[in-house]
Amino acid sequence: MRKTATGFPDWTSSVSSFSIACSSRTLARVSQVVDYIFYVIYGLLAIRLILALLAARRTAGFTQFIYSVTDIFYAPFRGIVAEPTAEGGYKLALSVVIAIIVYALLHLGINGLLRLFAHRKTAI
């Protein structure tokens, strides 16, 4: 440990290192929370996509629940492209696929920013 001009130990480098470590841990925890939120969104949108592919009845309770929960995430993408439909009501919900892709890109961007802020500065 370095000593100051008065002969006492210099704790500033240790305190600075500790605060950087705490900051990095906090940002890592924030990143984990962001990951969890996005994984839940991906899962719900994937279930919505599967229900559309299988032509699930809109009157079924589970289908109504999934559609009501995912409407907030799906709304910006509704009608963005035509959705091909086959006989029997089977539908390829391309808007849901686009939503999942956009949310994945947003997820990557947020995690990239968090990594940028968590990067330790080292002296050369």
C-alpha cells in the first residue's frame, strides 16, 4: 500500500476500486433484470405466435389471457405486414415475428449500453 506524504496509508485507490466493483455489480444485476423482462416478453409473444399458427379459438380463456397480456407489446407492430392465412384459420402472424426481432435488437442494444457503462477504466 502506498503512503501519503504524511506517512499514513493511501486508501483512495482501494476505495476507488471498491466503488468501481460495486458499480459493476449493480450494473450486472440491472442487466440480469433486463434479461429476465425481455425473456418473458419473448416467451409470451412466442405463445401468441403458436396460438395464431394453430388457429386457437379466440373465445378460449387461455387464448384471451395471452392476447390481452401481449397486446401492449404487439400493438406497435399490428398490421405492419399482411398475415397469410390458410384454410381452417391457420395464420402466419408475421407481425409477431417482426415484434420478436425488434425486441431482440432492443434487448441487445440495452445490454450493450450496460456493458459500456460497466467497463472498468484501467490506467495504461
